[in-house]
Amino acid sequence: MNTILLLVIGLAVLSGLLAVMIYLLAVSREMELPDGDEV
């Protein structure tokens, strides 16, 4: 297999996981702080 192809696929998977984690973190923070008192 191509090494560059594996690197690109790995980066895509990592960025996807990172985006999902940030999204879940934002959703959980919105649920914890519905009023938005703390910034």
C-alpha cells in the first residue's frame, strides 16, 4: 500500500474523531449550562 495514502487516511480518521469529540463536548456543556452563565 502507498505510505502517503495511509497517512492521509490516518489523518482523516483522526480529524473525524477529533471533530466528534469536540461536538460531543460542546453538546454536553450546553446540557450542563443551559443558561450560559459561565463562559
